Amino acid sequence: MTAPAAELLARADTELRRLEAAATAVAANLVDLDDNAARKELDSTRLAGATATAWADATAALTQLWDGYGLLTALTTGARAAREQRRFGDAEKAAYVEQVLGRSITLSTATVPLAQRGLLGAGQVSTTCTPAELLAAMEAAFATVVDVATRAGEVWQRLLPRAAELAAALDRVRALAGAAGGATLAEADRRLGEVTAALATDPLGCDESGLTAVRALIDRADAERTSAAELREALARRLADAHTLAGELAEAGRAAQAAADAVAGRFTGVSDPEPGPDLGPDLAAIDALATAGHWSLLSPRLADWTRHARHRLDTVRDAAGRNSGLLAARNELRGRFDAYQAKAARRGAAEDATLTPLAEAARAALWTAPCDLDAARAAVNAYQDAVTALTATQLRDGQQ
């Protein structure tokens, strides 16, 4: 047998070293793959849907991978032994080169049915490949298994904690809402159960939007619960404010009546406080609604009562203010009149013929009941103007 060329033998040596290094790396990666948590979970779970289909293909690839590893290690061991044998003649070299570079690996052998054979046909057909082709096929098989395990593991790692968080949130809101949670929380519970079951058996086919929908339902139930609690709290505050307003209205009514009594018969244009409707029974009815828990009925009635009460309070306070203003205005006019009389007396004009009738008119307007404030103001102003004019004349004439 002719010896292979030195270059071909060198190629075979280089390829053998590559195959031996590859076998070592394959062994380490197969061990890591065997220890992978996601792969173990996929192997131990009754899968469904897209994950079942993908893992069936991956399992076949994994079997091919282990079988290929066995073939690869057997080949490298045998080739290394052949290369290092003492007698390495032309025949051995040729066999060695064929073993390393040729189609020396038998992948499968199948029997050809008699009906499909020709007279000269073989009874068995073998599928062979080169070690390099075997290694490439193993690379593809490894990528298939790793891809499925990695994708499934990533889904579990991402969505299982999220599902657990949603379950805890669901329990928390249900505990806070009680019976008020109702249909919304029941729907969230049902959907979460569906997604969790799908996630366990078919992570690759699990629709992540289902968890988003569950979160939306829980948030809605929580918002409804919070809104109801906030509504009750807000209405309770408004009801308390209404009772405070009722107290202010009663006090304002007493003050208005006292102001009206103080000016009764003393002035013209007195503002008598209007009796107005009794708002007490309406507030008591609103209290009864609150006690019965009819908060939705309470809000519009409370708003209507508050509007009427504030209008009534403004009316009563305006009347009290006008009546109190009558006394204040008259007292201011009396004080001003007294001050100008004192000024006239200091100037020696207390009995002045011009001032006397004006003083009598002002005095009569201010101390006669009922007092017409407009007339009294005009009289005081006239007296004040006369005193001012007389004083100015005295100063021009040099009188002290």
C-alpha cells in the first residue's frame, strides 16, 4: 500500500489533536448540561403544548449528542493508539489517515427489505460520516438542547416570581376588601390559576400578557376598595363639617336676633332676620343614611343641604351685620357731633345764631326714635361744615 503524503499525515495529526480537545470540551459541557436546573425540570415535568414539542426534539438531539460523544471518544482513543504504535508502516498510516479524515464513523446500519433489493444489492445499508461531520452534528444537537432549556429556564426565572407576587397581592387585597372584592378578584384568581398552570407545563407557550391582565384586575379591585373607603372617609368628614355648619347657623341666628332686638324701634330700615326653613330634620335624615351605610345616597343630599345651609348662614349674617351697623353708624355720628360742638365752644361760638338751629336739627335727628340715619348724617354734616366755615373766618379775622 502506498504511504500517504507527509502533508496528509500532518493534516491527520492536526485533526486528531483538535478532535481530542473537542472531546474534552464536550465532556465538560455535557456534565454542565446534565446538571442544569431547567433541563432537570423539563425532564421531570409532564409538558404540554409548544414546550412538549420542543423538548421532544431536544431530547432526541440530546440522545444523539451522547451517542456522538461515545463515537467521538472511541475514535480518538483508537486513532491515538494507532498513531503511537511501534509499527507504523504505510498500511497503518493509510488506515490512520482514513480513520481521522475519512468517513470512518458509522452512525447507523439499516436492513434493506428484500422487496427493495436488487440482485446485486446489499442486504444492509450504513450511514457514515467523518469525525469532523460528527462533531458538527453534535454542535447542532447541543445548540438545540441548550436553546430549549435556556428559553424555558428564562421564562420560569422571570415569570414564576411574578406569579408568586401576584398571588400574594391577590390574598392581600382579598383580605382588605372582604366581600367587596367580589367578581373582580374572582376573575383575577381564575386567570392567575390558568397562567400558573400553563407556566408549569408549557413555559415556551405561556402568554405573559395573562399576568398583566391579572395585575390589572387586582389593581382595579384595590382601587375600588380604596375608592369606597376614601368615599366613606370623605363623606364622614363632610357630615362632620355639616354639623359644625349647623352649629354656626344656630349661633348666627341667635346673634342676628339679638342685633335685631337691639335696634328694634330705634331706627328706620331695620332688617328683621328671615325665619327661613328648619334644616335640622334634613340633617337628621342624612345622619340616618350614614348610620345605615347608604353612602351613595348620602352624597347628593349632603351637598344639597350644605348649599342651603351656607346660603341661609350668609343671609342671617348679612342681616345681623346691617343691624349692628345701624348702631355703629349712629354712635359715630353722635361722637362727631359732640366733637364739633366742643370745637365751637372753644371758639366761643356755641350760641352762634348760625350754628344753633343746625345743632338743634342734628341733635333731634340723632336722639329721636326711630332714627333716620340718612337725615341724621345730613344734619351732622351741615353742622360740621358750618363750624369749619366759622372757624376759618375767625382765623382770617385774627380771632383766637
